[in-house]
Amino acid sequence: MNAWIVALAILVGSGIVAGAILLKPSPFRDCVTLISADIFRQDLTVTLDPRDVEAEAARICSGSAP
């Protein structure tokens, strides 16, 4: 009985740690979010496709933008 409780506690704890690692925003994701917001703010008069904006932001953050 005690072994099951210990095993369950270990599984729950490792699940919490794994979830925290996966949900932590990466610096690249933060950059894309910031640049995307900036692109939207600059081009308020134009209808922009969010996928295009995110792709351009990813190019800028990765350093491959012209």
C-alpha cells in the first residue's frame, strides 16, 4: 500500500516539473510575441494575416530577415 502512494507521489511530482518546463516561455517565443505585437501596432490600417505576421517575426528573431 505504501509503495503505491510513494509511486503516485513521484509520478505527480514529475508531471508537475515536466509541465512547468514545457510551459516556461522561451526567449525566442518572447521575441516573436514582442515583434508580432509591434508589427500589428505599426500596420493598423492594413488587414494582416496573423500567420504572416508570426512568420515575419520569427525571421526577425532568428536573424534571417532581410
